[in-house]
Amino acid sequence: MSLEIIGTYAVAICLLIGSGFAAVGVLGLLKFNDSMTRLHAPTKVGTIGIGALLLASIGHSFLIGDSSMHELLIMAFLFVTAPISANFIAKVNIHARACDTPPPPPQDATWSTLNVPEDEREAEDAVTAK
């Protein structure tokens, strides 16, 4: 087999994978009920699907002899902006009380900081003093 045939098969596989992921993202967007669950399908699955389709486009352009790097810029922009926009949409839904409130974190004083409870700090100091 020549390199052109292998490249054509690789482009076809990328197209199939990309369209499969995009279809799952669309189905998830249509099937889920509230906006927080709908947010997951297009940002996770759709991003990988579009990335595979753009990868197929890059492969095809190299097979026909052109060098197209616009797809790499689109991919970079997509992979950077999709998680950020999903985070902002989720924060808006939480602040607008449009979804269930997340459960409170355990051990409220230390869950997101480097504060260590006193009893653990004393045990740690005793171990380091030996």
C-alpha cells in the first residue's frame, strides 16, 4: 500500500470518529433536561468530535498537496475556549439558582486551603522532631 492510500484511510477514520463524537454530543444536548447536564455533552464530546474532523481536514489537505494550518489555529482556539465558556455558563447557572445547589464541602475550614487541623499538625511536628 502506498502512503496516499494509508493517508486516505486515516482521514476516513478521523471523519468517522469525529462525526460519531459530534453525533453523541448533539444527542446529549437534545436528550438532557436542564442546562447543567446539557452543558456536559457539547463541551466534552463535541470538542473531541470537532477536533477529529479538523484533524481529518489537515490530513486531506496534505494528501492533495496543500499545506493548510488554519485548522490547527481553529483547534487551539476551540480547545482553549470551550472549557472556559463551560465554566462561565456553569457559574451563571449556579449563581442564578437555576440548578441544584452543590453539597457543602466537608470540613469547611480546611477543604480548599492548606490549613491543617491542630491535632494533625502536632502529630506531624512530633514525627519531624524525631
